[in-house]
Amino acid sequence: MENLDAVFIEQGLPQGEQLIRLNQIAIQQMRVLEDNHGRRLLQ
């Protein structure tokens, strides 16, 4: 997430837009983890 924030800053996105995008990405990542119902994602 930190690297994405750095990219957004470099792109000149306003802070509010950065927060919105980071929040959307975090929600998407949580959904992926929930959808796997405890399956091992890393091996």
C-alpha cells in the first residue's frame, strides 16, 4: 500500500483522491481474502 501511495503522490493526485483509491484497494484485498475462506494463499 505504501508503494501505491508513493505512486499516487508522484502522479500529483490530491490527498483526498489518494485516500479514496487506497481505501478501494484495501476493500478489494479484504474481499479476496474473505472469498478464499481460509485457503492458503501463500505456499
